[in-house]
Amino acid sequence: MDSIRRSILDIIAARLKHELVVVLTGARQTGKTTLCEVLLPELLHLPFTYISFDDPDERLRFQKSAVSILESITTPLVILDEVQKIPALFDPLKLVVDRENRKPAAGRKRFVLTGSSQLLMMKSIRETLAGRVALSHMYPFSLHELTGGGEPPLLTRIWQEQAIPREAVERLQLASPQHLRGLRAVRDDHQAWGGYPPVWQRQGTAERHNWLKDYRKTYLERDIADVGQVANIDTFALAQKLLCARTANLLSISEVARDLGLAVNTVKRYLELLTMSFQCVLLPPWHENVGKRLVKSPKLFFPDVGLNRVILGELSVSRGAAYESWFFAELLKWKQLQPVEPELYFYRTAAGMEVDFLLTGEQGIIPIETKSSGRVTAADGRSVATFLAEHPKAARVGLVVYTGDELVEIRENVWGVPDWYLLGAL
């Protein structure tokens, strides 16, 4: 898997040119250590020092004399892994970074910090390194990475132009059938197993399933235990399962609390733990009145479809919900790579008209509907067309993303787009 180039790599390298500290967060096993230990130094051609705070001896060493240790490092790049394990690091690091800033630019050390939990990390960063740090996030493999990366996917062109590029249909027609079959095969695997790198190092169904099962077990017994805010891990695991069963749906905390027989505040705390450890994401609704975004219910997403399989166990979600969750994860991975990151929402009216996703930014708004089937018709674009009609100045093109093979205009300015073409590397 080391041969798969990570899209975030160039972003981190660019930020290190302007900032002395870059923080890379992300769930465990998304590839943060490989990127920092192997890929980033190779790209920058810099010698580096790597220190992991998973090692208790390193934690003890830094607790005694962090400033002198950091200042004694002579390499231009310093990688500090799993820094959430040692919150006491941040004050000494602030002191060292401020001293580095007083040196000539060419002689300053750069620091890359990684962490698999926002819970024990972000509070310390806000309090001690505010204004001194650039934040990035490491996701599991995207479809674009797995299909070869290279030039930006079609979605990037559509976002930049706020239209379907003229040559997009012709380019699809000219692609070889063998290449397209390969793209679709990778897409199928990705939608079945998610993007965690160790999953892609394993070939058989049993091996992949067992790794994901062990991953969930480690998360429950290690990450949640580290936080120390859960009295009963079994109850938390059940809450995780029932919340996961609601992926791609509006979140009702009171309903979940009732099903679990727990207090609403307990469920809120569990949900916070899940979001801060990157297991789930809350998507806010979009309204012309910005204040309404703060009072309406968000949608809940568990973004990695492979991990969801082992979380749910005997439970299941609809094919549509699973597909929408997969596509949501791909939007998260895509949008952080844009020069100006667009905002992401969903849209629902009081009358029940809904659009799965809205990409919004200075360029405009692109409404996107998902359909987990191989065919798309004009009826599938009805809600997108309605949104375009109601917001003609901001929204000029809409998409219905599906699993099929044709890029086709199903209504005026509403296009059915194959998911593998929109997100993959053609």
C-alpha cells in the first residue's frame, strides 16, 4: 500500500512552507505514520526525527525535560506521533516554536504532530498553539487514490466551472472498456470494504472482516478506555451499533436514548466521543437563514462502509443509506483538497423535499442526489431540478450520482453521473 500516493501529501508539504507546526489528525490505521515517516520526508528530501508517544518511556522522558529534548533535535523535520497521549507536551512545544520563529527562516525546524483523537488534543492546541499551527485530516483511502490519483477527478472540474465540462462525455466514450471495468471493480470493492489501508493489504473476505472486527475491538478497549468517560464499554458498544444503524438519517438523540434506556445526556456524551474519535460525522442542514442551521436536526453519518459492517453485526441498513454514507465519506475526502474548501450540507424543506448534499462556496451551490442503482431517470432528478429552479443565481448545475455507466443529462442542467467517473481517476 506504500505505492498508493496520498492526496493530502502535497497539502501538508505546502503548509510546512508557511507554518512551523502542522497537525495531522485522523482515525487509527488511516496511514498517518506511513505518510509522516516515509512519504513526507521523501517528498521534502529532508532528514527527520520520529518520536512516538505510544511508547510510555518516551512519555516519561518528555514529561521530565521536553524543552531541552525538543531543542536538542538537529534535524529540520520533527515528527511527533500520537501526541494526544501527552497533553503536557503542548506548553513546552509552544515555547520551542516561539524560539524557532526568532531564528532565520532557513534554519527553523518544522514540526508535524499526529493524533488519532481530537478529544485529548484539540483543547490543548486551541489553548497553547492557536495561530501557530495548520490543521489537516487523514482519511482512509479515497476512490481517487485507489484508482491511481493523478489529475483531479471530474468533480473538481464541475466545482470549478459550475457546469459539466464539454469534453466530459467524449472522454468517457473514448476510454477503453478494460480500463472502465477496472475502475468499476475497484469502486465495488471500496463500497463493500471501505478505505482503511490494512483492509486493502488483505485479499480474502474473512481476512478483511477479521481485521475490521479487531479494529473495532481495539477502538472500544483502547481509545475509549483512554478517554475514561465511559463507565460501561458494553453499553457504549450497543450505542455505537444503534447509532450506526441510523447512518444517513436525521439524528434524534431522544429516540436513541429511549431505545437504549439511557439518559439523553449520556447519549450526547457517547455521540461526542464517536465524533471526536472520527467514527461518525454530523452533517448540518442548509437554510438561507444561517441561524436556522443551529436549531434544526443534523444528519448522522458513519462514513466507512467496511467498518459499519462489523459495527452493525446482525443489524443492517438499507442499500440507499449505505451508498449515501459511502458517497458522503468521499465528499469529505475530496473537499479538503480544494484550494478554498467548500462547505457541505444537506437540504430538506418543511414539505419534505430533500436533496442529499449541497456543496456551497463562493463559486455557487451544487445540489447532489445519490441513487444506489445502475440506471437513472428524469424522476430521480426531480428534487435537484426543484432546487435549481428555486435558486437560479446560486445553483446552475445539479448532479444525480449513481452506479451506472453513462454521463447523461436527465433534466435541464441536471446530470446523471457515474460515481466511479465523478470521483475516480479516469
